[in-house]
Amino acid sequence: MPPNLPGAGGEDKGFLAPAPRRGVPRRARLQIPLNRRWQGAFSCYPFPMNIKDLIPHTLFRKAREYSRKLWVRVVFMGLLAFVALGLTQLFEPLVPKEVATRLTGEAADRLLQIIADAMLAVTIFSITIMVTVYRASSAQFTPRAHRLIIQDRTTQNTLAVFIGAYVYALVAIIMRELGIYIDERSFVLFLTTVLVLAIIVIFLIRWVLHLQSFGSLIDTTRQIETVTTSLFKERLKTPCMGGHPLTGPVPDDARPIFAPESGYIQHIYPEALDQQARDHGVAIYLPRRIGDFVFVGEPLVMVTRRGSPQDAEHDWDSLEQKVLETVQLGDLRTFDQDPRFGLRVLGEVASKALSPGINDGGTAIDVITRIGRVLSYYSDEAKPGGKVALPNLHIPPIPADALIEDGFGALARDGASVVDVQMVLQEVLTGLMQHPDPGLSAAARDAAEDHLRRAFEEVPFGPDRARIWSAACKDVQAAVDTPA
């Protein structure tokens, strides 16, 4: 490491003493290969995280991540099938004998066989539909939308119920053959099977209704808008993820912790990161935002001394590992914690619709209004008086101009020659100029002028240029010459 590294010079030979090598930490180099072997199946962290580090907020974030995975729901429903069968054994002795003997085991056998036969076929059929929709949406709209459709709750819940019911029927049939459920004591088993059939019917009806719009363009754009709006509101509810707004340069005496691999910043666990900063007596600055791409050896976070570490075990190597555990890198951008990515995906859907092979201006107009609706919730994260729940973190706010560019930039360029699209774009940007936040209003004003100038260069017909010009607000009209 260079001797002039910030925070590594002077008489500081303890906590912030120079690390032995610039770039990938030794401990990180040893642990990354093991992590990649298990990545995607069990690990969402760059390193194994200790249970004691999973404070309640981090546990909630982790549980929410896993709840979006199909295999988690399938495993849960399979375990629930075993629990239901176990409970039938517990409640069966409580049923009076004269009631229990009214039904024989054959009644339950017929229902179980129906479930086992039907669920296998229905599950295969549903999986076929799911895969077909995933591939079609990736090809027709944008590959990034495919990753959001995978997390569709109705689809995941339906498949989990179907597979869980199939497991329930198979296990129950095996238990019947083994004599665990005798003919004279199968009353509770019969009632439980009837309940499972009722649940199957309910989810089958929901699945049929869901298939009417599943994978359609309108449903996909609505789903992207809903998720992006939810993430946007969540982010603005806790500005800068609870930390101080990082609006200026990082202090000169800050020491970097380098990225162990190249990739996008996918997820940050701010509560756990703040706790580690408190234990190590430091303040942590994140110069890069979620969704940014960092290269291996590039500074991922910057650290300054703020107090004293909790004990001798909380040294630089410990801090380095803990930070890399709570800042997750990956090869793809994700929707979680990244509302800008949702806006970009919406813009990609509109750009795909404006391609010469599709030429669907109506979809682009629909997306423009959806982006405008999402941005209407914007508020400045760096405004004075904001609550700081994590005082040891400094996180950059989401800039208004970046949001405008993420949402409208690509579709405005691809649709520069489409008159109707440019008119609606000017109208939506005019509406955003009325937003109470001055930063968003100014960003919308600048974007409207830039897009109007580009449209004038792409649209040769004078009356069409006049229509676009008339859709702009007066300030933009005054800045751009009247079309000839």
C-alpha cells in the first residue's frame, strides 16, 4: 500500500495501520472462491455472516430477500404438508369413536389419489406456462423485466400450493399403506384432505384469473411501476437509508476499503453496517450508490476514525471483513433498494416498443406517464431537518437529474422523431416542473429543453415541429427558437 494512503501515515500504527497489500484483502481472497461455489443457492453475502451480527432489521431484510425465491415457498409448503399430517395424528384420538367410525379410510384414499394424480399434471402444466411467459417477456419487452416477473407472488404461491398438495397426498398414501392410518381412525385425515382440496380449488381459480393478464405488456409495465413506486417510497421514507446525506467530498483523512471483486452494488445492510462502525469506532462513507458498478481494487467505502474500538479484536482486518459482509456485490443490477433501476427498466420497455420492428408509440406514451407518476413521489433526501437513524453512516442521496435521465433519457432519444411521443414527453415534464422540490423541477426543465432541441433536429416536417413546440411549457418555448 502506498505510504501516503489517507489514514495510514503519521504515528497511527494500530487500528488504522497500513494494510499489507493494496486491492483484494487476504481474507477476502481466501473466502471468495468458497462463496462462489454456493452463490445463488444459500449465500447472499460476499462472506459468511455471523448470527450475532444479524440484528432485527437485517434479519427482516434477509427474510424479505428469501421470501421472493420460488424454492423457499415450495419448501415451506412441503414442510407444511408434513406438519398437517402430523397434526391429524394428534387430533385423531380426540374424536369420539362413534364419530370417527362413520367414515372409513377408503373415502380418504379416493381423495388422496385424486390429488396425487391431478397435482402432478397441473404442476407440470403451470411450470410450462411460467417458463414460456418468462422467455416471451425477456424477448419482447426487456431481459431486465424477466427478473421481476420471476418474483410474481401469485405464480410462486400457486406453484408452491400445488407441489405442497402433491407432497401431502404422496406422504398420506404412504402412511396409509404402512398402516399408520387405519380404516377406523381416518376421520381427521379425511377432513384435512377435504380442506386441502378446497385450498387447491381456490388457488386454481386464482391461477386461471391471473393467466388472463400474466405476462402481458400492460401487466408487466404495471408490475414494474408498482415495484418501483414501492421501492421509491421506502427509500424516501428513510432518506439516505437512515444515514447522513453525503453531498460533498469524502474527508481527506479517510482510508478506503477496496472492492474484492468487480460487480454492481446490489444490496447494503445499513443497520448492520452502522453497528460495525460503532463497534470499531469509525464513521463509514459510501461514495458509490446502489446500482453503481465498481471494479476490483476500487474503493468501495471510505473510513475515518470517530472514536475508539470496542476491544482489541475490532481491528482493521475485522472491520474490513464486516464491511464486505454487509455490502453485497453481484454481476447484475437488482430491483431491491434500487428504484433507479426500475425507472431504467421502464425506459427500456418504451425503447423496445419504439424500435423499427415494433413501432408501438402507444406503449411508449403509457410508459412515459407511468414514469411521471413514479417521480411525482420524489423528495430531496438531503433537505435540512431529516432524521438520521444511523449516525455512523454517510450515504449519497439519489440526485433528481439522474432519476430524470434514468426514466426518460433512452426513450426520448429513441423516440426523437415520433411526434406523439415527444408531445406527451413535454407534457409530463411540464407537470414535473410544477413539483414542489426545486431540484426535480429544475432537472425536468433542463431535460424538456434538451429533448425539444433533439426533436427539432429529428422531425423535418414544420407543422409537426410546431405541435411538439406547442406542447412544451412557456419557459422551454422561450429558450428554444420557434420552429420554422
